[in-house]
Amino acid sequence: MPSLILLMIAGAAAAAFWNAARAAAERAEALGRDACAAAGVQWLDQSVHANGVRVYRRQDGWLGLERSFRFDYSYDGADRHSGRLVLRAGRLVSFTGPSAGARIIPLERRD
């Protein structure tokens, strides 16, 4: 009987972790899509990809999870660039990617 209770507790913890991970991925997807729309670039693959999870110390002293995600975007449909965003408790703390007005102009090839 105690092993069944432990199994149920482990299952509930796994379900809570999975639910929090999905919520963070949905939030990251919305942020990435909005950033691409604001910069006027094409958001590729229609998804974000989780890169990692780290433990960090929150302001109140408790431990929390920091999740990082990668997404791809294109300026003209022929190129591909990677963006990265980091979420802590659903809040964006770091963003690397397209910005409004910034465009990468390829250098001419010299032979």
C-alpha cells in the first residue's frame, strides 16, 4: 500500500511538471510569434523548441525553474536565423531575435 501512495505522488509530480512545461512552451510560442510579427519577419516552423531547464533563486528566496526556448525566423524566406528566449515563472527575462527595424543585409561576394 505505501508503494502505491508513493507511485501516485510521483505521478502527480510528473503531471505537474509536464503541465508547467507545456504552459511555458505556449507562452514562449506566443512571445516568439508576436516578436516576429512586430519585426516584420516570417516565423518559421510555427513552434518553439525547449533548449534547457535550470534552477534559479527567486526574489523571495525559493527555488524556481528557468526555461529557455529556441525559435527560427526568416527575413525573406530564403534565410534562416535562430532566436532565443528565456522564461522565469512565465515572465520573459531574456530575448535574442528579430527586432523592429533591424535587418541583416548580406555582403556581396567578392571573387
